[in-house]
Amino acid sequence: MGTILVVVFVMAGMAYTALRIVREEKVSESDRKMFIAYFLSLSAWALLSSLLAIRNFYVETSRLFTMDLGTFVPFVITGGFLMNKKARSSLSGWVLNVPLRQLTWVHVIRVAAIGTILKMWKGLIPAHFIVPVGIPDFLFGLSVPLMVWLVFKKRVIGKGVLISWNAIGALLFFPSMVLLYLSMPGPIQVFTDGPSTLEVFQFPMALVPTFLAPLFIIIHSAAIFQLSRSPALSGEELLKEGRSIMNTKKETKESEPPPKPA
């Protein structure tokens, strides 16, 4: 149930942010349609992955590493959009319009990993998976308020630290792609006694590796992209840049003289 609530929270947050950007008229009509197409594509995969998990597809095909293949689907969807020049320009505009503070705060929901830690404590999920994956993820979620306070409140941390923080947050997910299979029947099974990671292959927890983890990595990448486009170095400048980078770009574009008639 907790996994479903996290999915709903993240997707609702994306929709709410998009609605605010639209109301402020920061994007064009074509950009709106592009975001809707991207949002619906991700939502369709979340639904399909849920159906596959309900039918025990990931459990029955675990020897084929189908869970890892599912992890790459959101990246394939995103990459497909980015390969198109028009779509890439639209999504870039969306990313640059999202407040950097919001791209940071969203990761606080990762404290929900406490649920998997409790399951480890009850003997339902193995420690070899939770200790290197679940606990770091939980601690990363706890670090969010401190990072927001240091960057946007005290303004003492610059973009270099924030970029590194986002990179670490993304990298935390990758060990799970191997650790998932160490206690499941298959070519790399190591642990045969004690609890297995079977529950992670079932609904609703299957949505974590096949949807939520890649989505968080995409959000981290969006934050790094926005930071790389900003010349700001200090926390105070980051706060200003996060609010004005797209406005400046828009004003520059509007100030350009119209093309001369042929």
C-alpha cells in the first residue's frame, strides 16, 4: 500500500507542477501537448508494470532478469522523446521551469523506505538487499530537509555540492539491479536460506525497481541539467537563478528583432 501511495504522490506532484507552469504561461501549447504525451507514456508503463506484477510475471521470469529490463523502460520512454528535436526542446523548457527547490524536496518521500527496513526486521526481506539499498535510500530521504535548509534557507551551499548530492541520490539505486537476484532462483543466486526478495518481485513493491527508482533517477538528472545551465555558484544565486533562468531566456527571445521580409 505504501508503494502505491508513493507512486500517486510523485505523479500527482508532476501533474500539479505542470499545471502551475501552464497557469503562469511559461510554456507554449505544443509544449503542453508534449508533456501530456510524456506523462501519459510514463503512466501507461506504471499501469502495465502493475498488471505484470499482479500476474506474477516478474516472479516467473526472474531467471531472465525481466525486472531489470522493466527498470530501463522509463529511460527508454524518456530517451525516445529526447531523440526528437522538438520533443527535446519542449522537455528542456519544462525542466528549466520547475523550481529547483521542488526538484529537491520531492526526494523526501524516499523516507518511505523505512517500510522495507521494518520488513527486514520482521524477516520478510533479506538484509543483503535492504542494508546496501533500503537503508541508504532512507537516509538520503532524511537528508533532504537539511539540503533544502543549507541551499535555499541559509544559502551557504553552491551548485557543485547540489550536483554531487543529486548524483549520489541517483547512484544509490543501481546496486539493487544485482542484489535483487541474489536470493531468487537463477544463475546468480547466492543465498538459499532465510528470506528472499520475492516480495520485491510482486505487486505493489515491483513498482519500486520498475517505475519509482528510474523516475527518481530522471528527476535527479533533471535537477543536474538545470544546475548545469545556471552560472550560479552560491546558494543565494541558485535561489535567484532557479526563479529567473527561463524568464531571462524568454525575455531575450522576445527582445530579438523580427526577421526581415525577403
